[in-house]
Amino acid sequence: MKQFGETTIAFLMGFFLYTLIEITGRGYTHWTMALAGGLTLAMLYRMECTLHASYVEKALLGALFVTALEFTVGIFVNLILGWEVWNYSEVYPNLLGQICLPFSALWFILCIPASMICRRIHLQYHPVT
């Protein structure tokens, strides 16, 4: 049950931090992106708890996860439901307008401080003695 609480805190932090980043960066967000931000930080937190790797290695895995999640969500909300939450068709290179290399690079960069946040959460529940 304790792990659920820790992961929930990570999810909520990702939900609100990503929302803040997106509103600051482009002026608005969509609730599906807030969920994706929460899922991302929760996954990074679980990685922090189980994977012994450098921040760079965790950021690379995190960026791959975010890109895969963005593609999956994009296919559903943008192409199937037609909500047009985002469209990277004008960004080169892209895949179906749902993911693109420049944003995957941005996810890599953002996953480094995100992993550090996850480390701080982990240390709150599991202090080093």
C-alpha cells in the first residue's frame, strides 16, 4: 500500500508540473496531456525505485516511454477521436504528426530533472541511513 501512495504522489506531481510547463510554454493544455504527464512521472518514479542507472540512462528510457505514450495517446485522441490536441505534421521528422524528433529530444532533457524529482520523493519514503 505504501508503494501506491508514493506512486500516487509522483503521478499528481507529474500531472500538475506538466500542466504548468505546457501552460507556461504555449498558453494552454488539454486534460489528456495532464494525464500523460502524471503517468510519465509515476513511471519514472517506479524506475527510480527499481532501476540502478545514471540520470542520463533514466532520461533516455524516460524519453522513449514519453514518446511511445505520446504516440499512443495521439493516435487515439487526435486521429481516432479527432480532438486535434496537437499536430507535429509541420515538424521534421515526424510520424503521422503525433511524435517528432525535436520533442523526443525535449522529453530527454525534461526527464533529467524529472528523475531528480523522483529521487527526492523516493528519499522521503526511504531515507538513506
